[in-house]
Amino acid sequence: MTLNSESPSTSNRDWFFPSQSFNVPRSPARRFFSPYPRTTTSFQNSSSNFTSPLAVPRTLRRRISHRRRIQNSAGATTDEIGGNSNDAVLIQSEDCPSSGNKTTTSAHKKYTDFVRWRMACVIAMVVMCFTSLLHKNFSLQYQVSDLQDEFSTLNARLRHCNISDSIDIIDSTPEHNISSASLKITALILSLMMLSLPLVFIKYMEYISNVRRQLDNTTEELSLNKRLAYRVDVFLSFHPYAKPLTLLIATLLLISLGGLALFGVTDDSIADCLWLSWTYVANSGNHTNSEGIGPRLVSVSVSFGGMLIFAMMLGLVSDAISEKFDSLRKGRSEVVEQNHTLILGWSDKLGSLLNQLAIANESLGGGTVVVMAERDKEEMELDIAKMEFDFRGTSVICRSGSPLILADLKKVSVSKARAIVVLAEDGNADQSDARALRTVLSLTGVKEGLRGHIVVELSDLDNEVLVKLVGGDLVETVVAHDVIGRLMIQCARQPGLAQIWEDILGFENCEFYIKKWPQFHGMQFEEVLISFPDAIPCGIKVASSGGKIILNPDDSYLLQEGDEVLVIAEDDDSYAPAPLPMVQGGNLPKNLIIPKTTERILFCGWRRDMEDMILVLDAFLAHGSELWMFNEVCEKEREKKLTDGGLDISRLANIILVNREGNAVIRRHLESLPLESFGSILILADESVEDSAIQADSRSLATLLLIRDIQGNEMQIRGADLYLCEGEELSFYEVLLRARQRREIVIGYRLANAEKAIINPPAKTERRRWSVKDVFVIIADKE
């Protein structure tokens, strides 16, 4: 740096900072036009525009040095200095924002160009070094080849001259040692480069990201290590064979690196070195036989890598086994079954349903029942085990899943199931029916189609139309809440009917079966009625009416093609038609018409859909009958609930509602009622505890015991004087034909001294003596 002779003479000396860096001494350099003593006033002038470098903050000094390096790299001339130095200009640019922005933009561009040129130079140097090494390697190989040719020529000449000693000397020199030495060095260098390049890349990954952001002039770009980690995460998460593939690549890479390194430090061939590397990976104890510093270092390194590889392999195998057992334990595996019964959902009715299915499959040697619900498999299996009933050869398979997901439905082989049962959930009726509707939609969306029929349990009768609309003829609905209410009314009005319904609806004794018999085409129902020795026909499933079932049809009904016969039998394979027997019906002893009498019925508790039970009672009872409702619901709220349910109390034709408020589990409240005046008492599961089956049953049992204790009497049944006289001897078929004169079907009887009724009795042609105190179980039209 030189002084400019044209600078103003306002000061006899000029101060400036070093132009390159602050590695030089911190004291300012001085240039004098004329020597002055250090104690002059101008030297100590505090109002000077320039300050000492020590007084300038470190950050400002760094920025000044940084800007000066940018200007120097861009070719800024610093040989001639004017009246004010470059330092003064830089300090002034810090004070002036407008000039500073322009200078910063220009400096950033120049710095970016400088970084790019520097990286290009580094890359060029690396490429040149690697190219020179390869060129040197090939040159050495070419020289070795020339030397080998020359040795061959000299050897031929020596042999031609019969100089045996020289021949022995030349023959004793192995020709392949010179060429293999360069290959070994190349292999060693290549193995070291393959090992070091990933380490260098990982080490300077963040630096590369920073340089890239500076080159692209952006600050929001993710770093290279984060993007690389994300790609690895995606690969390991979505690729089905990512972990085994990664383990295989790591193993092959370790064997390759170890083989190349061993080839570089030993005299063995490349194939032997690769095999030796594999032995080090497979068994870490093989490296103890290595001799020499180089082979031992390589063998120890490969053995250490082999231990890591096998640790990874053990971890992967352990994870795979754990995932498989966890999948089996949680019920995620696929069910490979066909002609099985599929139950979707979980409720308190599942135990009774499984018990009846086990009894039904007993004649077949057992069957398969698959239960799928949104519960853990272990919990479902534990709850089923607590039921402690005999499965009779039927196996129950539990799976965890949702019936709303097609993948879960396919997991339980829904398209191959013989029958599908959709259970209603315990809880709110509307939510349960909405879920059942969505389940039916999912079932109808199975592409493979459904082989079996669907039975859907609903909680509200009003939702039956929606499910029928979605499922069509494939779906059968059962409104269990409404059916139970109707059965309770019938059993309350006819004592002993509860046991008969239990026998018919269960599989322990006789139950309903429907089957097609082509030999009955063109026959009258009166003839079909006595054609089964081991069954009792009850109705016809009419094919021309879309499968509508007619109970107790006319005797003159002719069976058409496609019609099916509904019978009560022990099992589906326990009955078959036989030749028509010779049976004389005879006449009824008298044509009695039992007039309806007024009744008084008590309802203890308040259940959902109470209006439906009231309508059924209004159709059954005689005019003037009373229905007493005893519960904790106030009278105004009762009327509101009945009105919201669609019941118009003013339109009830036969019954009168009597409201009483009280608690059915308190004896004092029950004693306030005239219990001895009621012909029937129905104990209902209270709506307030409907969600808990155990609590509802406990309240019902407590009420029953209290009423029994207060009432202290038994209900009676009527005799069979409508069909026969006292002591008359008739066969069951003869009684059956007499009942047809009243348009009734006799399906069983209960003797006067017996406790249980006999449904579908055997030996129907055998005559026996009857009593008017006996009771016959019939199917008849509503009175």
C-alpha cells in the first residue's frame, strides 16, 4: 500500500487498518509526510474521523475484514490510496444504509462466485489426483507387460544358447508377482475409498447443505441430513422387505470391502479373499488364524462388522417372530373357513346365541362359529371361557376387527359364511340401529358376494324399514325388544306358554324347520298335515308371494311348485314324509265359544317402546280391561313418552290405563297395590338400568320375589274339554284333525299331572286315554 501525494494536507499523517486481516499487530500503521513527535496535539486529537483498531468493536472489525476480502477477491485495486482510505469508506458504508445495501448485494454475489470457484477447484483437484493415479497405475501395468515380454524374449534366447543357469534364474522369477502387486494396491486403495467416502459424506453433510443454501440464496430449505433421514424412514416404513434388504446389502458390502482389503494385504486370489471375508463375517473366531499386521487388522475389522451384522439379523428375526405372535394373539390373522356362522358384534346375548348354535350343530358333528368384534381377542376368549357351557364339538374363533371395514370382513371369510348374524350393541337404541345399518351397507359392498343370509338384530321397530330397504331380500330383521314384549304379553295371559316358547325357540327339543318337498306338489295341506310321523306341519312358505310364510293355512290349500313346508321337528334330518295313514277325525264334543272377559294386568317398571305393548294388549283384551302401570316415571312424563311414540291414548278401544307411581323393589310400595286382583303381572326391565343386564335382572328378580311373597297363590291352567270327552281314547292324529274343525293346529300337549309340555310327540297313531284336565298346545288365528 502506498500514499497518494494528491491527498489533502489537512492532516500531516494518515491512519488506516490493515487491508487483509487482523493477524498483524493491533497497533495502527503510520505513514508520515513529515515526522512529528508522538506527543503532538494532532496525534491526540479526539475529534479525528478515525479511531484506533482496539476501540472498534470486534464484530465491526470482522465485517470490515470480510468486506475487504470480498473486494480483494473481486479484483478491487488497493495499491493507490486517496485522501480517505478504504477503511474510511467501509466505515462510512456501515453508517449509510442505502449504500450498505448495494454493497452487501454486490458483495454476496461476489462471495457466491468465489465459493463456487473454490468448490470447482477442489473437485477438479480431486478428479485430477484420481485420474493421475489411474494413469500411473495403467502406465505401471503397461511397463510390467513390456518387461514381461522382454523377459520372455531373453528367456527364449537363453534357451536357444543352452545356458541352463540363466534359464533357472529367469524361471525362478514369478511373472505374475509384478502384475498382481499393482492390482493389490488398487484393491486396497479402492476398499479404503469405499470405506472413507460414506464417512466423509456424513461428516460434511451439514456443510454441503449450508453451501447449497448460500448458493441458492434461500434460508427455508431443509438440511441434507434431514431429507436423507426422511427418505430412509419412508423406505423402512413402506417397503415390505426393507429390513431384510438392508441387512443383505450391508452383508454384501462388508464381504466385498473385506475381500478387497484382504486381497490387498495377502497373496491369495480375490475369490479366496472373498470367501475368507465371509468366514470372518459368519464366525468372528476365524480371525485368530491370521498372521501379519495387515491381515490381522482387516480380519478384526471384518469380524467386528460381522458381529454387528448378526446382531442386526437377530433383532430382525426377533421382531418378526414377536410381530407374528402379537398378530395371532390380537386376532389379526385371516380365517380360512367356509360354511361357517359369522357373528358380528358383541352383546350380552352372545352367550345364549353360542349355546344354541352349539346345540344346533351337534347333529352335524360340530361346526365353526367366528366372532368378530371391536375388542381384544384375549378378552373375548376369556369372556367366552367364563360361560362354561358344552360346545358339543363346535369351535369358536374370535377375531378383532370392525364390521364396517371391508378388509376386516374379508379377514373372516364373510363371502364364504353360511349365515351372518349382526348383533345389536348394548346401549342407546338409535345408535345401535345406526351401526347395524352401516354394517349391512358394508356387507352388501363385498365384491365377492355373500353365500349365506343375513340376520340383523334391531332395537327399534321403526328402523326395520331402513334395513330392509338397504339389504333387500338377503336380510332378515329381528327386533328382539319388540318380540320379547309380545311374548311376555302372550305368556302372561296364558300360563305355561313360556315353557312352550322356550322349547320351540331353543334347540334342546323341537324347533321350526323349512324344507322343500317336491312330492307334495298338488297335494292339499290337510293331507300334508298327517304325512310326517316325526314332525308337525305348521305352515307354508309360498314361493309365488316372494317367500311369504302362511301359518295355519286352509285345508284346501294346494301346494305349488317351489313351496316349502314349515314344520316342528327334533332336527332337520330327523323327519321325512311317509305314506298317508288311515285316520278318522270324528266330531268335536261341543262347539264352545269362550267369551272374552275383562282382565286386570299390572306392568311393574317402564321399558322402551311401551306404546307397542299397550297396542298389543288393546288388541287381545276384552272391552273394559284395565292396565295398571306402576313405575317411578311421573304421570305427565308417561303421557309425553307415549305420545312421542305414536300412541293416542284416547283411541284405545278395550283397555283403560291406570297410573301408579312407586318403586317396584320397595315392599311398602308394592303392598299399596291390589296384587290379588291382577290376572297377570309383567315385571319389565326398567329403562333406567337397561344398559346393564345384571342390574336389570337383579331388579326384576327382587320384584318377583316380593310379589310372590305378598301374593301367596299360584296360577291355574284350563283343561282340554274343547276337543274330547273325559276318558275318551284318541290318537294324536285324531285330536289333530278335530282341532282342524276349529282352524287350529295341535303341536303338543301337557298332561294334568306333568310339569312340562310335550312338543311334537312320538307315536302319533297310538291311541291313549285323555282327561279334560289335559292341555293341548295349538296354533290358531288371533281371537
